Amino acid sequence: MAQYLMSVLDDQARLASAEEMAAIDVFNEQLQADGQWVFAGGLASPGSATVVDGRDGDPVFTDGPYVESKEHVIGFWIIEAPHLDVALRLAAGGSKSCNRRVELRPFLG
Amino acid sequence: MTDVDEVISRIHREEWARVVATLARRFGDLDIAEDMAAEAFATAVERWPVEGVPPSPGAWLTTTAHRRAIDRLRREVRREEKHKEALMLSDTPEPLGAIDDDRLRLVFTCCHPALAMEVRIALTLRLVGGLTVPEIARAFLVQETAMGRRITRAKAKIKAARIPFGVPFREDLPARLTGVLAVLYLIFNEGYLASGPGTEAVRGDLTAEAIRLTRLVRVLMPADGEVAGLLALMLLTEARRAARVSASGELVTLVEQDRGAWDRELIAEGHALVRARLASGRAPGRYQILAAINAVHTDARDARDTDWSQVVALYDQLVSLDPSPIVRLNRAIAVAELDGPEVALAEVDGLPLEGYHAFHAARAALLRRLGRSEESRAAYDRAIGLAGNTAETAYLIRRRDQLAGRAPHSP
């Protein structure tokens, strides 16, 4: 089994609608029932991010996200799947449920 | 070339995919499969001329490659003591679909939709077709090192993302097969209308390779109509290859081709495939319809005998499956033969194909027939500016310069 990160992408800081939330709940329950769930969560808006550089002496804090980009990650799933074909299906289901695009990326095995 | 050399290159063509595919399944690693298959063939080149060709060359190659792979893995295991990782291999997914052949798994892996199209093409030619990296680089006018990197990155993604070595889920099979056929058709088309300046107009090596790979897929999936349709389409197109470029290196249009130079054997094979599909009574997909259109053309001994109403009817069927502007452009070109250039031009104008050379070439030809020379000339200019094939450019320039009115000039 391998683990994959499914990042949910959005170009604006809108919360999931009630309808989307309901669909996400159904999707999550299915993941759990099928033993494919590892973790999931939504993120606060990019404006709430702080970049921290602790590599050299006193940590340096920078307000805001690391990269200004048109799209940001607003939530994610971590799923478990035997191979990419299964993961792609789950990603398609996740994308449909939250009504946004997702980026699927494997963890280092 | 000596006899043994010829035997080796024939066996390379016949056995490469099987050796790579068998190793890929056994070891779950395309790198190992590719490297060890190449080593086994190199060993054959060294030893067969001296020791003779073994009675079962395919089995000899697979066994040799297999032994080498085990040796390499043992060395790696000893070196890194990562026993499990070297043998992670056993957890490759089992076949999920109905078809069980390692070569088919290999085809589906190389054409996986999570890989970019140019990556799928390169991987398929390397791992299934057995072309070398320099050969593929030349075919697509890419630097050898860049092509090597492209293939290495693809194999790394397959490993890291765990693209399975297997045939797709049954529900995914139609879409995945369409993806495989698209890769094969792109390889064929790159050969048939080579896009680079300074390359040959028609690259027989690429068209032959595409046909060979499609034949292989057909052996693996004999019941699929679209596989048969694509093979028929390629054969009926390839049959006209010799007549397609003139002695002076100019593209010759279908209507003007010397039909005596067409390859009758390929045409017969293509026609038989098309007839078998028609007899099946099942609704044809796009490749089957395209093959049927080509069957109508190759059925006519003289261009004037072409059954254009049949061609237009087939294009109508294609438009209902795929109403894309390019299909509608091709339909309009057939309509010109049936209903005249004016009707056709009305259909061509307004298609959103401003950046496509064939759109302007078609307009130029229709405007010429309507006697609208100045507009025709402008359309030829646009087509010449956009065309990438040397023979096609030469043809378009001659046709433009034949237009009445202004004196001929070079581009």
C-alpha cells in the first residue's frame, strides 16, 4: 500500500457550500469504510499563513504565504491505495465531492 | 549485413517487447527490465555469430536477461542490504482486466493517462518498440540527452507514483484503450507527415513502427473494433506512401496520385479489415469510420470513380461522433467534390481553425476553383506560413505561383 496526498486547489478563499460539505462527508465516509482514509482537513485562507525560517539563529517570521500564486491549497486528504489507478479514482471522487480540482502526489515510499 | 545479423535484428523486432514485459512483471521495475533486455540483446550480438542462434531465441533472451537482473539485484541487496526493496516487486498488482499478456500490460503502462502525451510516445517507442533513445530523439527532433531525460523521468514517475504494471479496470478500459490508440496514431502521423524542416517528407521508419505496434495490440485485443479500425486506417494510408511525394519532393494530393504505385497488398489487407468490421454489424468508432473513408478512396482505380456521396455519408457519421472543426473541415473538402466548391467554402468559412495550415490550404483550393485568385493567393500564403512539412510547403508554393494574375514569386 502506498500513501498519496490529495491537495485541494482553489483560486479564491471561499468555504465549501453546505451542498459541497454534504458531498465531502459522503466521500469521507466511503473512504473510511473502504479502509482508504488516513487523514483530511481544510485549511484557513492563505492570508493567515506565516513563513518561518529557523535555519540560522533566531527564527525569522514572515507574514503571508510563501508564494503568491493564483491558486492555493485550501485543504487536503491523505489516502491509502495499492497503486495509482486506484488513487486516481479516489482523486476523481474527491474532486467531485468538494467541487474543486485536486493535485494527487505520492508520498516517498 | 550477415545472415546472423539479419536474424538478430528480426528477433529484436519480434521479441524485444516480450522480454521487457516479462521482466517488468517479474521484477516490477521498468529500469531493470529495459537495461537487462538491452544487455541480453548485446550478449546475443556477441555470441550468436560465434555459437549459432539458439533453437528458441526468445526463451534464450528472456532467461539471459532474467539471470542478469537477479545478479544485479543481488549485488544491490548485498550493497545496500535492502532486501525488501529489491524484491518489492512481488507486490505489483495482479491483472485486473480480462486480457492477460505481459506485453499488453506494458503497452497500458507506457500509455498511462497520468503521463504527458510526448512521454507516452517516447516510452512506448522505447519499451514496447525497442527503438533506441537516439532513434527516438531523431524521430522527434529532440536532443538525445533531452529524450534520455524524458524517458528517465517517466520511469521515475511510474515508480514513485506507482503506476501499475497492469491492464486497466474493466470500466476504465474503453477510455484507456482510446488513449493507447491515440499514441499509436500520433506516431503514425508523425511519420506520414513529418513536421520538421529538413526531415524527409514521409518517415517510413515511423509509419512502419506504428503499424507494427498496432498489429501487436491487435494480436492482444483481437475482438476490439477500434483496434482493427486503426490498423486498417494505417494500412490504407501507408499503401499510398510511394505515390504521395513526387520525384521533385512535392506532396501529391490524393486525386493526383499515380494509383498504379499504390501497394495493392496493403490495400487488400486494409479492405478485408474494413469489411470484417462492417460485417460485425456493431456501431463503428472514429478509427473504423476513417478506415472506411480510406477504403472508399482506395477502391477507386481512378480518382474520377471515387464514390464521393459515400465519403460524405461517412463523414456525416464521423461528425455525429466527433463534431470537431477538423472533422468538419475534412467533410467540407469531400462536399466540394459532391456539391461544388461554393457549398464547401460556405462550410469551411467560419471554422475556428485560423492557426491550422490545412484550413488555409483547403480555402485556397476552393477559392482557386471559384476563380477568386487574389483571395486564393492570400490563403496559400497563410497555409505556407503555417505548414511544417517540406513536401507540403513545396506543393503549396507551386500551386500559389500557378495562380493567374501576378507573376510567380518565391516566398
